[in-house]
Amino acid sequence: MKQELSEIIQKALKVCNAQWGLDTLPDIDIEIPKNESMGDMAATIAMGLTKILKRPPRKIAEEIVEGIKGGGGGPDVLDTIEIAGPGFINFRLKKEFLHAKLAQLLTEEHSSLRTDIGRGHKVQVEFVSANPTGPLHVGHGRGAAVGNALCNILKAAGYDVQKEFYINDAGLQVKLLGESVFARYLQLLGNDAPFPEDGYRGDYVESIAEEIIKRSGNEYQNRSFEECWDFFTNYAYKMMLADIAKDLKDFGVIFDRWQSEKELHEKGKVQSALTALQEKGLLYEKDGAKWFHSTEFGDDKDRVVVKKDGEYTYFASDIAYHKDKLDRGFDTVINIWGADHHGYIPRIRSVLEAFGLPKEKFKVILIQMVALLRHGEPVQMSKRSGEFVTLREVVDEVGADITKFIFLTRRADSQLEFDIEVAKEQSAENPVFYVQYAFARISSIFRQAEERGVSSQRSAVSEDVGARRCLALLTETEEITIIKKLLHYPMVFEGAALSCEPHRITYYLQELAGLFHSYYNKHRVISDNEALTNARLYLCKAVQIVLKEGLTMLGVSAPERM
């Protein structure tokens, strides 16, 4: 619908521009009005032209509307055109046009629902990237759900996407994990060994220590940690990383690449990146340390990259990692971080700008933590983690589909309450059940139709004149509302891709499911009227196509039976 309406407005602008005399015309922005009383679609082009033409937007809107009428645009598409507010142009679409677009959706399915806005541009999305020092918690799970859904959307929108997990395996935290495991190892062997004050205390630490005892016995019992820290650290973090990878796989998230921080150091990429900045004149020495001139790119202060003792800072590794992203040819870099990393955005942006990436090609999505509840009360921390409830525990209790969908029911940067008991309910209060049940209900309708000898799977609507005619029987208010909602999906999809906001599709699916459930409760799909039955089965089929498409983008299944 957006394309047809844009073409109609474009023709009108050319008519108007005969008097305006503009060298170039602004882009046409088509919106879906929040209030149905304002029409089916709306254009804000008049407000965009106000500064250029130096005239009231409402007057400009009147000229555009006259241009549409005078240019003969839209007789097969538009029912009415109205001007509202300061200059919104609101459009109502003809039922015949809506029926024709519904037939196109039934015939083309996915190709009519997706827009190729990516055109092969390379995008790297880094997400989760949890320290391999413990199991994933629900906050990591929310980041995984957002990142995976975003990648699905971007791929469907024509981008060349790589999903990446950055492994922080070169810092003090992984060494502290090794020290914690070493202490538990000695204690399990009967030694009175002190536990690190800031060590990791979850049950998983003891599990790793038990594995080492099975593998190596008491081989390290009489050694100090400094003598065997490399073995314990490597063994512990690799075991945790394998655990993380399994949890993510079971959650439906598989990465294209796992990038090790340690590997960046071993391959000399950290020093190479700093040398590149030095050659650009962006490093300087002060107080015995080496600094990156990040304030030149909008950061609030310059950052240390090499400390007085010659050690690299964590930031130095981040510089190398992000330079490596650009060296691999990505056009756009998207990082999904916890909300506590907000202050880190300017310094990473400064790095990417220093290496030539335009600031608009770097995007950070911040993930707020999840408040986990049971019957409205906060859930106690996990014994396994020692500090938090793990993603594995939640998925084991409510399932991956439900967990992912609920994680995607709000903006990523908004607080989210996740009530486990509500998530297990099979009711309208459970958003994923509400949507999946709409899909399953339609599957049940098809089975009933088959039992009665009615074909419910015909899809070649464009080749079947009778089928196209029967769609014209869809005239009930609820049917027209559902058709409009179905035809809005490509705009919702495009908006989700451009804004990197998967929750837009979640909102849409809940609204579509709500419309369908209400329609089903009011109107019989299968009746003695064969033509009307076929028309309504086609409508059900279209709803099912769009529900499955949206759920696929979110990484959630579409069950035929529930």
C-alpha cells in the first residue's frame, strides 16, 4: 500500500512543482494513523515542505490534494482524501483495492511482506557477549532475544548480517574464575584452602572443580595458584563458554562467529590498532601513560589505552576489536549492550569515527534488566549462579518460545516485568499464547473445512477469477479492519528494520491476533454459503501467513495444535 500511495503523491508533487519550481522534492513519508478515525494512511509531506516554500502547511496540503485529483491519481486506490490538523493528508482506501492487495498477499506471501531495504549491505550485530565467568542470566536472555530477532529482521530486509559473540577471555575476571575453581578444587580434596574474597560462589564453580578432579585427580593439590593459574583459568572459562553456547543454542540463538579477546592480543591486533591511531596523530603520552584523543570525536574526556606499567587497558582491546570489525568490511556496526554500558557509547563511537566509520553507521541498543516475578512477587536468586536466576532455569520452566516472546513485548531500553506464572497460563493474559493460539485456531478451522470437503489451501488467487470475486464478499467491518491490518505489516516490518526495534512486530502480532479472535467469536467462517466460506477461509489463510511471518522474525514457532 505504501508504494502505491507514494507513487500517487509523487505524481501530484510533480504537478504542483510546475508552480513551485523546486530543484528537488523531499522524500514522502507515509504513516499509519494511530486513530482509525483519521483514515487508513497519512502523509506528512506538507509539513516537510513548509520551510522550503515558506507557506502554511495546510495550504500546501490543499495544493497537493488538488494535484492528486487533477493528475488523475488514485481512482482505483483512494476512496477519500482529507486534510487534518496543521497539514496531515489522510487517505481512505477503496475496498476493491484492499481486496486486490489481499489477493496479492495470498499469492506472493513472503515476497509481498518483506521490503529489500538492505540491498546486500554488510551489517555486524554483536550481542550477549557475556563474560564466561558464570551462566547466562535473564538479562542476557533478553539481549539474546532482541539480537536474534533483529538479525532475522535485517536478513529478511536484504542485509548481509553476521551475528557475533565477543568473548572477554583476557581480563582479570576470568582469572578470578580460575582462582575460585582452584579454591573449590583444593577444598574438595580436603584442604583448608581460603576462597577469594571477590570470587564466584555459584554451584557451577564446584561442578567445574569436580570435573577437574575427575580429569586430573590431585595433580595440582600441592601447587600454588600462581603455578597453575593458566590451566585452571582456561579450563574453567572454556567449560563456562561451552555451557553458555549450549544455553543459547537451546534458546534458538546460534552465532556466526565467536571472537576471542585473547586472540586479538595473540595476533598482535591490539598493538596494530594503537599503531594505526598513532599514525593518525590520535595518541599522546601524559603522566607516563598513553592516551587516545577521543574528545576530538565528541567523548567527554580522553581515554587511557596503555597504563604506566605498560599494560593495555580494556579499552585498548575494544579499540582493536572494533577496528577488526571495520577491517572485515562491515558497512554498519550494531552493538547490543546492558543498560549499565550507556557511558561507554561515546568512546566506542569515537574509535569507529577515528577509523572512518560515519557516526550514523554505529548503533547501540541498550537492554534493561528483567524483573523476574512469581505471582507478582520477586523470584529468589538461583542456587546455581549464587547471584541471579539463570536463563536456563526460566527456559526449562516456561519454554524458549514464551521466554523470547515476552522478552520482546517491550522496547529493549524499557524495564520489563516477567511473571513466570502468567507466562505458563493458557489465557489471553499470556501474550505468546494469545498469538500462537490464533495461528493454531486457524489450523483447526482448516481441518474442519477439509472434513466437510471444503478446500482451504487454495492459494493461486491471482489465477482464479472466482477466488478474486469471492474476496469481494469480505465486507463486514471486522473483515475490512483485518485486511487493513494485514496490509500494514510490510510498513511495520520496514519500520522495525530501520529502527532496529523488533518489539514493533510483537505489538503488531498481538493486535492482529486480537482482531482475529474477536472476528472468530462474532462470525462463522464455515457456513452453508460456499462462496462466503471460501472468502473467509482465504482471509484466515492470509492471517495465518502474516502471523507465521512475524513469529518467524521473532524466532518463535507457529504451532498448528495447542
